[in-house]
Amino acid sequence: MRRQTARATRVGTRRWALGALGVSVGAGALALAACGAGGETGGAAKEAKPASIKVLMGTAGAMPILDKLKDSFKAAHPTITPEYEETSGTAQTQQKVLTYAAAGTLPDVLPEHPNYVADFAGRGLLTDLQPLGAKDRSADVGDFFPGVLDHFRVNDVLVGFPWNSGPSIIYFNRTLLDRLGVKAPGQREKEGKWDWMAFQEVARATTTGTGSGRTMGFQQPNLNLDWMDAFIWQAGGEVFSKHVKKCLLGEPAAIQAVQFLADLHTKDRVVAYGDEAKDFPNGVESGKVAMRFGNKDQAIEILNASAQNTFKPGLAPTPRGRGGRANRDGPQANGIGKGTKELDAAWAYMKHMSNLETQKIRLAANLTTPVRKSAAKTTEFTKSLYDWESAAFWQDAADTTRNLPKPSRYTDINTAWRASFDKVLKGEQAVRPAMEDLVRQVDALLAAG
């Protein structure tokens, strides 16, 4: 485990931003047997001949690690020559993919992000992995955390291998809690008492003071639906029906979750939002906010801020609701471009960039949490953690990660959700009628396709 330092490298501050992709898949699940924790021996497809492949690869903030990954692939597959094009930003990468597709020059290997996989499913931009899986058992799909892997299934068919994950977690200011005599979330979790009521209790107890000494309980979270879905799942609710034909945000469990979120803002007033947000511009990093909802990306930022603002940070799982614990994630993956002429080489590249060796490279740089169960047991993972992080808490987050299916009109659906929740926060509409109106809007969008 890493010792906490005054300033830490910012190599891992930003994730590699990835693009939007589509799939052209057949029915059925990918049948791959476990074999050696993501290795590339024992049943692996042979590279029949030297090959060159075009790889669209994200770069944001991690050039030294990219070089290590490229060198790792070159050493393992010397007969394959990748032609790398570096890209960053989900919107920019999405546009690049669409431009290549329109020109008939789709790269052999494409980055994937769950926000776009379903939207592009009908465009036929990704190769069906079923035939490759039937020949090659070395990919060890069973070693991936299921919740992470599920982000890259379309119609129950696996279309990508994840290499990055950052499931939900609660960061907190231990110094602030100690000063106010409030038991820390991590300790409550160890006692089996970290649930919504405990979360609310901590947030209320740490919202206190006036003027420059004022503190708040909870940092304004990302209110997009693919972040708030975790609260809905924790309440035992769902956002969509099983086949994403209907919106279920008007059901009792979902309404309970939305009411809880609204109360944190408007009744308990433990969240700095609206005009109050300017007094806490950096949330937990300011040293004046007790907790925040985040992922692995923020660990380095909170560490650096804690040194500057002299507080000790802490980490805890997200609280349990009536439906137990459930987490959201924004993992990233690679897939194979439809129509590639170098299928074996592209498969070898995609598989390598998600294997245990490359996981160790990313973990050592503190760029991700494990996407593989075997990676969670490595010294690279435990050594990458700061002294206030917990490997057990991160693994719990990975174990409880779920995927929110993204229908083709997801952007419009999220816009409608944000508008409805904003009305609730402004007191213009109560939660139940707001959600009932939202359901009608979303159902119409789903029906329109």
C-alpha cells in the first residue's frame, strides 16, 4: 500500500477518454471457458501470418502508460504491427468512429464506452465475438467482474473486453468528522450499519456552522441518470423494464429513491447546490465538505487536496438501501471493427489489452480498479492504494456494480430526467407527479426508438 505523500503524480488524474461504438451481433451468449486468469496460452488462436492493424487508442493524461502497454503487446506479439491513432474525449472519439464508418475505413480495434454501445448497436460497427470465443478459451471471460463485463453485452452477446473500471465509492473528510465527533462511514460499514439512514445522519451532523466556518455534509453529486441509477437500485427499483421498453421511475421504490435525493437537497439541506455551491467550489477537496459520491478518478485529486488543506481523507462503500448495495460504473473496453481483414490480429490485440499483465501495468499506475478477479489479488493493486484506501471496499464496489442499459434515445431521456428533477428541487413539482410526467415522456421516447 502506498504511503500518503504531500504531492502525488497526476498520471492517473483523468481516465483515458474513449469513444462511442456500435455492434453487429448475432443471438446467443459468448461461450468462453476460464483458462489461466486472462492469459494468452492454452487454446489461443495462432497468428497465421505477420499483420498490420489500425488501432484507435485513447490517450488522455497517460502517455507513459500507453508506451508501456504498446511495448507489452509488441513483446507478446512481435508479428503484429499496430498502427496507433491516439484520441481523447468521448464526443471526439465518437465522431471519429462515425467518420471512419461513413468512409468505409473503420479501424480494426475500437475503444468502447457504455454510453454509446447500445446507441450504435444498429449501425453494425463491431464484430460478433461468438466465433472467436468458440475457438479460443484463453481469454478467461469468467475472470472478469460480471457487473463490469455486462456493460459490454448487447442483446446478451459480448462485444468488448473491459480494461478500465471505476465503480462508485464514498470519499469522506475524516478530520472534519473527528472534529465534530461523528463516527466515520468506513467504521459504520465494518459494524454493518452503513445504510441510507446512517448516511443521512452523517450528512446532517456535518452540516453546521456559519460564515467561513460553515461545513456541508455532502458534495453535489453528478445528477445524470447514469449516476443516480445507483440510488434507485439501492432502493430496490429499476430505471427501465427488462428489455428497455418501459420506464419504471414511477414505481414506488424508484419514487422513494428520488424522494431521498430530493430531501437531501431541499429538506435536510445537506448538499451545497444552486447559489450555495459557490461557497464550496471544490467540495470535499476544499476541506469543508464531509462526503462525496465518486470513483477511482478522484483518489489522486483528494490526496493532493488533503495535503494542501490539511485534512485526512477516508474511503467507504456506498450505503445500502432497502434493495441492498448497488453501484454504477463507467468502464471502458476494446472491441473489433466490423469487416476487419485482420481478425486474428485484432482479436490478439483486444485480448492482450485486457489480460492480467496489462491490468498490472494500469494498476501499478493507479489508473483503474481491477476489471478481473485475479487482478484484485495482485500486489500491484494493493501497493497502488494509498494508506486510507481499502482493497476490500474497492472489491465490494466491483462486486456490486451494475449496468444501466442505454437505449438509442438515452441523451434525450437523461435531458428529460434532469428537467424533471430540477422542477422538484425548485419546488415547482412534487416527486410523484414529476416522475409520472417523466415516465410518459420516456415511454414515448422509447417507443419512437
